Amino acid sequence: MATKGSGTTRALPEVPVDYRTIDRVSGPLLFVRDVANAAYGEIVEIALPSGERRQGQVLDSRKGLAIVQVFGPTMGINVEQTSVKFLGEVATLAVSDELLGRVFNGLGEPRDGGPKIVSENRLEIVGNAMNPYSRQEPSEFIQTGISTIDVNNTLVRGQKLPLFSAAGLPHNQIAAQLVRQAKLRDSTEGFAVVFAAMGITSEEANFFLREFESTGALERAVVFLNLSSDPSMERVVTPRMALTAAEFLAYERDLHVLVILTDMTSYCEALREISAARDEVPGRRGYPGYLYTDLATLYERAGKIHGRKGSITQIPILTMPSDDVTHPIPDLTGYITEGQVFVSRELHRKGVYPPIEISGSLSRLMGLGIGKGHTREDHRGVSDQLFAAYATGKDQRALSAIVGEEALSATDRLYLKFADRFEKEFVTQRPDEDRPIDKSLTLAWNLISDFPDSELKRIRPEFIEKYRAHPPASGS
């Protein structure tokens, strides 16, 4: 977690010196010889023969050799005539209340035409993971307005719950909907959203900005955009900029902050590019061996701290290459985070939006934010019943494709009908439809009330009597 005090820039003791000792250029990296005491994360200024100046950051320093990642292209860098100045400070973000409502690039520079954030309060973007002793158990429900998340995979304040998607699926639309609709339920506490996009196209960036501006969501949001045409090295910095802004809003301004990071696959590809340029021994599928550790430094900056009013909740979004859940990126993300929400290609092909597959999804901390005092007393039972009935319904769907629907029993046909209705009436909703949790639970009861009491084995009898929408059909 970033410094919680004044957050002033940490000045390193070295006096800035110009070095003309570039040994070689490899991809996005410069290798500078004979450098004394370069610090990890130190910012450097690169002066080209043309007079152009670029920035970079020290990735590694060993035996007088400093490895610098350049925030920009390395074309035009003349090894003999280009100079490198080590500035004696690490990357920071200027923070103030003026962050809200602003749009920045991946390096924290304004891209909305507004002025730079002028503040003496600057926080280092390389934050520290929370001390486990100081970490408070996540709790309290965050309403997203999406039924399959709110009812079946509930998001809890202080949780990190990734969205697993794939190329061609509408994760961008879901991300925009989350930014617009996420809120605290029945609470007067402050809420904000920090949105960071990495490696997106200009078309996608324009889509996000139109969505946020037209709906007023931008007023309570801080947006960081790194385009696919921007240097890939920015992608390593962008999520750290976003999380630093979130830490300021949460721990200095007592807001509850939802951080949405998309696409973490683009971030990991940038890490792989850096690793290859450094001639490191590759790990699984060419990704660096420290991928798990690096992702943990981002994900573990979410949570709640004892004695602090604010909190940080994370929804990292990633696209699984080749729809492969065993790929290193989703695999390692699943180890670090507290569940996952799957975006289904099968549901997407059926025209279902949002195509969230509850069968493969899981929110491990769901139990801490639902039930009486949080959502509603019947929430857990209804959620469990939906999971069970939908799984059975899909089994009957597969069986009927072989033996025919006529060969199924009356109860089996009820489950088959339920699976179809569940996808059409509960999962499906408009991109601009914000469903309160009570409405989502009512929709769920409308579906499960077709079953006789003997099939509702996961709901307490008193809740069936209190909330059943209608008697089951005769002969069920």
C-alpha cells in the first residue's frame, strides 16, 4: 500500500548525472554502463540527439549496469549520442480531490484537455501489500445491478473478484455497466470508481468515455486509459497509477472505492516483452517466472484496513487466450483472488447479455456480505437453489438431446423448462438495466416457485412460505 502520510516524493541521495554510456538497446530497454547507485524504480530522463526528451524507469541495477525501461518508442535512440540522466526520484502520482471526474493516460498525464493535478501530495505508485495483521475481513454488499453477480456471485466490500472473459465477448460492455451501476446499498458513505484500461483500441476508449460521460458516471470516477498504440511499457505503470489513486481516495478521503482493471492479459503481455528483452529464463508459455509475484503486488492492494473508514474492492478483467482457463494468467489470478466470474461464449452465441455462466463462477467471500442485515434473509438459500436447479436443468437438456424430451419425467421437464427460463428471464438483462437486489431475488422466486416444496431442498420452509411467488403448477 502506498504511503499513508503526506506522501511526498522520496528523494534519493544521488545528484543527477548525465550518462553517455548506453551499452545497447534491446526492445523497450536501455542498458546503461558504469552507473553508480541507481535505485530500483528510479525515474530517468533520456535526451535524444534531436533534442527530444523521453522518460524511463530503472528496472534493475547490478554491478554498475542499469536496465532502464523507456516510456515510449526506442526508435531514434543513438547509442553514442543519447544521454541518460538519473533524476533521484521514483515514479509518483499527484493526488487531490480533483482526481474525480478526470481522464488520464497510462502515465497519469491528463488526456481530457484539463489541467495537470497540482498538489504537494504525491504518492509513490509502487505500493506495498497490506500487512495481514492490519487487514480487516471483507464485508458489506456492493450492488452491481447485475442479477447473476448480485444473487449468485455477490461482490463484497474489500474483495478482489476477477472477471474471466475471452476475445470477442462483451467484457467491455460489462465493465462499463459496472462503472455506471455499482453502488453501496442503503448507505450514505462515499463511493467512487477507479477505472484503468490497458492496451485497448481507440474505438474502445471512445466507447468507455461516451458511456461514462453520457450517464454521469464520470463525475464519481477516475479513468486511466492506455491505448494499444501507446508504448507497451505504459501498461506496466497504468494499474499502479490507478491503485495509487484508489488508495488516496480510500485511506485519505474515506471513500469506498471499486477498482476495475482491464485487460490484465495486456498487462501480462507487456511483462513478457520486458522479460524477453532482459534475456531472462522464461517460465510457463514464455511468461516470466515472477508473474505470480507481480500480479500479487497488484491484487493484494485491495481490502480493508483496521481503523480506516475507506476500502478498496477490485474487479480485474482478463481475456483468456484461446478460452483456456489453465493459461498462466487466469490460473495464477485464480490463486491470488477470491473467486471468479466467467463470461460464457455459449451464452453469448445464444444472444444472452450479460453472458455470465454461474456454474463456473464463484465468490468465495459471498457469505460475508449477504443475508439479514446485508441483503435479505432468503438470499443464501435462493442462490444455492438456483445453482442446483440450473445444473440439473442443463443435465436434462443434454439428456433430452439424446433420448428426446418425451422420455423425461414430469419433474425432469420442470428442470429443463427452468434452465431455459433462467437464461432468458434472470441472466438476460439490458445493458442499461440496473436491477436492485430485491428485484433480482423476486425474479428468482418467480422461477423456482414452479417447483413443489419437495424440490426446494436448499431453502428453509419458513422462507418458502414467506416468499413463494405462486403455488406450483398442478401435477408437478
